[in-house]
Amino acid sequence: MDSTATDRFDTSRFEAGRNRLASLAYRLLGSAADAEDAVQDAFLHWQAADRQLIKVPEAWLTKVVTNLCLDRLRSAQARRERAVGAWLPEPLLDGDPMLGPADTFEQREAVSLAVLTLMERLSPVERGVYVLREAFSHSHAEIAEILDITESVSQQHLHRARHRITAVRPSAGEVDPVSARRIVEEFLDAASSGRTERLVALLTDDATAIADSNGAGAAKTLLRYDNPQRIAALARAGFQPTPVKRRLAGGTPAIHYELVNGAPAIIFVIGDQVVGAVTFDITGGRIATVRGIAAPTRLARLTAAWRQHDPDTPLVTQW
């Protein structure tokens, strides 16, 4: 095989695994744009390497992508951008290949916005071990090789990572999809009609609402509300239609029910542009967390996926 044919063959081998690598990078970074950059950097490493010496390309590329992502997490710039309390993961529409494996509850849970947010509490190595083990089922021997640590250290990191996540978010198990949709529709109806008491009844006693500041660029601060009455007031004010809101939004959005990172969500769409997403964590038949994302930089991939999507009839068309 001549060099040109070899290069084409090797490029094809890389492209065959691109979605898996992008899924790994997204779970490590919580950002689709950063994940795409990491995968592209890995491709440059792949092109520059002596590929005849690479015995298992998938393992080699997994190691390269993982360590590129961990280097990004360790950087001073990333630490500033991702300060706890000032950062939300990038939401992805269900079915996006970047979400990666979803065969088990653990795999789906590991890519939820709730867990991606909580992973900000982990060290980069803890995050790497957690993702490689929980989402991709790598053995501790494989993780040790990828991260240049021992198996026992890998086990210790996994134990700490699981503890730090479950201490804040005890797993509530799978949520019935029919019930989840009903609860979200009730929330939207109550918010749109201004029924504060009904909104409060739909929320858990310790419910939390988190939103990026105003959707202008990459939000640097988050708005946080921890009282059900305040959350209900916020939802009532935010969801009631007014001419001013339509003018600021640039039109009348259609509001659709969808699944985002495995969780129930409502998507605000004007034309073919997603202008906002609100996701819900539901436990015990009530809403525990509401996340609002409107920053255009966080909605770019969601918009691209939406343009290829065949949505159901919108819940609301006049707002």
C-alpha cells in the first residue's frame, strides 16, 4: 500500500471512532465545542505519530483524547471559566451521538446535566477515572494505563468520585417518561397562567433553579434560587407572555417538549434557531431542579441538531 493509500486508510480508521472520542471528550469537558477541539487535536497527534508502532489504535486514541481533556481541565484559564457556581454544561438533544453510550442507567446518569455539573467538584484525574469507568466500562487496569497511574490509585479515585457525586445527588433511579412529561406540561401551564400555588406544589421542598445570567454571550455568573416560592415567582414572571419579551426574543418562540441529556426539557425555538432550553430533574413525582440555558454559545450544537430533528407539535405557539 502506497503512502497516500495508507494515509486514507488511517484517516478512515480515525473517523470510524470519531463519535466515540467526541463522546468521551464531551463527558470529560461538558462542552461540545471544547470536545470537538480536543478530538481535532487528537487527529493531529494521530497524523504525526508513527502509526505502524500503534498496536491498538482505539486504546491509543482514547489515551490521547483523555489526557488532552485533562490538560484542558487543569489549565488556569479553564479553572477561571469553570468556577463552581459560574458554569453550566452544554445541553445536547437526545440522540446526539456526542452523548455516547446509553445502554445502562449508569451510562445515562453519567451524562445528565446534573452529574456533569457535579463533576466540576472532582479533580481532573477523578473525573477521568469516573468517566472511563462509569460511562465506558474500562477496567482499572486499562484506566491505569490511560492515566499513567496504578490500579489501586484508580480504584481510590473512583471511590472518591462516586462519594462526592452521590453525597450531593443520591440516585432516584429511572423516571417514568409519561409522568415526567405530564409534570413538565403542568409546570408550563401553571407558569404561563400565573398559578403560583400550583407551581409550588410541583416543586420539592428543597428545589433549586439555576439559570445563566441573560443569554448574552458566555454567561460568567449564574442566577440561583433555592426557595420553592421564589422559583414559582421566577417561573411565573419568566413564562407569562408579553409584547416586550417577544420583541427582545426577536419573535414568537414555539415551545416544544423534548429530552435533553436524558432529562425532560422544554425548548424555545424561533424559526430554526433554539433560543433557550429549560431542563428538569424530577424525583418522587416532583421537580427538584430547574436549569435555564439561554447563552447562544451554549446552544449552538443543540440548534444544529434541532435543524435535523422532526419535533412533535409544540406545547405553546403563542408566547
